[in-house]
Amino acid sequence: MIKIKSPEEIKLMRQSGKILAEILKKLVRFVRAGMSTKLVEKEAERMMQEKKVIPAFKGYYGYPASLCISLNEELIHGIPREDKIIKGGDLISIDFGVKYEGYCSDMAYTFAIGKIDKTQRHLLAVGKEALRRAIKRVREGAFLGDVGFSIQEFVKKEGFFVVKDFVGHGIGKDLHEEPEVPNFGREGEGVCLRRGMTLAIEPMITQETEEVKIKEDGWTVVSASGKPCVHFEHTVAVTKRGCLILTN
Ligand code: MF3
Ligand code: CO
């Protein structure tokens, strides 16, 4: 069952998302080459306490941390570690969710540490633009197939690949609610959107192949090509004429 949120619930989700976006923005500025991913996690925990929000990922299906920090060929679900050091030339994605007044928000952002090559710059731009295009398709009466199609078509045209093994999701009191929000599809197919639905849209984009593998830690998802990949995510609420980006 897809839960429709009332205007009051959306207000709370907007507050949740605003706090999340603020913390993530600060984290992006905090990150430096030479830091461990665990230090970034610690800084996030400090800021969550300050803002009185609860991490949404910690303990979710047994996930052991508050952030997912994925470097280079790692796509999603990288577990912060003391011995994982961020270095110049890395692509780093931080995926982060919080709970505020009972409502979750979820967001991911990928960025470069220092100098990166042209292909990586292109990949980052394509990831960002894919999410932007997907969000533009969201409105009452549109289909999730329209949203997925817009991502897939654009990414393919730019020479990259859309991961199909992982998808976006509905979100609210639970981090993952119905429906699934695939980053692929056909126009006019899938769930028809209604006002008050809240969705986490999260394109995951790889190079050379859409295949992914899971590392020995049982969590970290890596590109089978071993090449850097990107992940961008926003939580949005469907409105009559478009959508509201809640993680702004
Ligand atoms: N943003 C991701 C998602 O929506 C990460 C959460 S998975 C967790 O699926 F298990 F790590 F919490
Ligand atoms: Co998500």
C-alpha cells in the first residue's frame, strides 16, 4: 500500500529533509584528503545530536553506521571505517538519512576530492543531471515509468550505465516504503503518481557495465567494472503540478 501523506506530515518531512540537507552540506565542506571515512561518520553523529535528529540507517536491516560512504568503484552502502582513508582524486558519495518527529528523509551526494579526470567530471555531471531530469518528471498523474525512463535515456545517451539491482523507494515513517522507484522504465508504465506521495529518487550510475557485486563485508556494493560510479538522491513530495524537493 502506498501511503499518501497529509499536508501536516509533508511539513514534518520537509523539516526532516531540511535538517538532513544542512548537515550533508556541512559534511561535504568538512571532508578532506587524509581523513578516514569513520571521522566523517563521527562528525555526522555530532551534528545529528546537535540538531536532535536520529540516524535513519543505523540498525536498518542491521546496517552498522549512520552514513554510507562509498569511494570510487564503490557505488552504495560503504561502511565508514577507521582504516579507509579519503585521498585526492577520489569520487566520494555520502548517503545519509535522518528521522525527525517520526519522519524519515534520505539523500545522497557524490563529489570529487581534489583533481579528477574528464571522464569522472562527465560522470558527476551526468549523475546530477539525471536526478534533476527525473525530478522534473514528477507530478500528479505522471508515471514512475516516466521518471525511470528519463534517467535511463539520458544516462545511456551520455555513454554510462544505470544500475538496475538497486532502486529508489517510497519514504515516510519508514525509510523504505512502497513503491519501488526504479531508475529505468517505459513511459506511461508503472505506478501513477498522486499528490501526497513521498519518494526517494536515487539514480546510481556506473561505467562500462551495469553489473554490480557485493564485497566481503556483506554491504558494500561495487561496480563490476572496477571503475568509479556516482549516486545522487533527493526525497520529494508529489504535488498537483510537480513536486517539492524535501531535502533542500
Ligand atoms: N539511501 C539508501 C537507501 O535508501 C541507504 C539506506 S540502506 C541502509 O536504500 F541499510 F544502509 F540503511
Ligand atoms: Co534511499
